[in-house]
Amino acid sequence: MHIDILTLFPEMFEGVLNNSILKKAQERDIFSYEFINFRDYSNNKHQKVDDYPYGGGAGMVLTPQPLFDAVETAKKKRNTKPRVILMCPQGETHSQSKALELSEEDHLIFLCGHYEGYDERIRQHIVTDELSIGDYVLTGGELGAMVVIDSVVRLLPDALGNKQSAPEDSFSNGLLEHPHYTRPADFRGMKVPDILLSGDHARIEEWRHQQSLYRTWERRPDLLKERELTEKEKSWIEKWENS
């Protein structure tokens, strides 16, 4: 996968992209990235990329020309038809399923805006996806893009090293992840559940499934509305509801 990041502040990404899993994924040639400062594409003599909104109002709006030209250049350079993702509080709320969908692509372009907003023609003619990471407003799209990129890259083949890590993440199967324990088995009188020390992998797997379902039922019951429950899962939930 290759990711182009259109931003006025590329330095904001350095710490995120050059550490931990993202750094290792680059070293293994699992993905690459390039910063594109769309100010460099402005045909304004002062390299302005924003202007006052027609009709008046507070703030400045990103003009279409620099972003259109930057995206067109990125597409021609790789001769691809990438997903062009606009980070925006009005967009679809990002999710694990969306990250999985994007991880199937070969080329992604992220548009990270600043100021009051984007000229609407940018949304209408060059963007394929609008994404938000929550119902709040940030100074710019960079932080949101970092979150989405991290969630996507870790799903790429071999990015995590252990093939089971991503499938067992919270939300990957529609449930929150089960509790985890490690050594020591007894810490200040707080003991690891006996089942995890039993060596019975079938029972451990069932316990983890049950705990995952319980944690979802307790903390995020909204997720269960979209899940087709098995008879065993229904019996567990009925037991918890009656306890």
C-alpha cells in the first residue's frame, strides 16, 4: 500500500509514522507514504490556499485549485484510482469495519484541511470518502488522519507479526475484546482465573468468547443490535439479565 498525505503541516506526522508498528511496516515494505504540501500547488503569487467564503461568515475556506492539482498529480504519478479520503467532522464515523475495507486498497490519499472548511467542489468532485473520528472538532485533519492510517496499516498482511492479533482486536468480530492476564498468576492476592491456567484450549476459547460477549453486553450493548446471536450467546445474555 502507498499513502499520500496532503497537509500543510507534514511535520505533525513524523512521530506517529516513524515509531512502533508503522515504522516496522515501512521497514518491511508493507506500506510507504509521501507528504504532499498542497501549498506548493497554489497558483496564487503568495501561495495562499484559503479565501473568504462567498456570502460572508466567520473563518476562511480552502480553495479548490491547490487540492485539485495536488490530487491529480498524485494519481498520475502512480497511475492509480485511489480512495481519496477527506478528514471532516461531517463524515462517516470511522470504525474497524471501515479500516478493514480501506486495508484492501493499494493507494490511499488523505486530505487534511485547516481553517473553517473546504470549498464544496472539493467534496463533490475529488473525494471518495469523508471520515470523522468522533463528534467533535479538531484544529485540522492531521490528527484524524493519523488515527485512520494507524488503524488501516496494522491490518495489512504481516504488519503485526502475529497473524492472530488483528482478528482478535476489539470490534473485529463485532464484540469487544476479552480480558487479558500475564505473569505472575498471583499478584498481591489478585489471581488469574483458573481456566486460563488449565491448559484446556477449548474451554479457554469458550471462556474468552463468553467474556468478550459479556464485556460487550455490559459496555456497548448497541453493538449487539447488529449481531446475529447464536443460541449459546442468547442463553448467556439471558442468564446475565436475570442475575
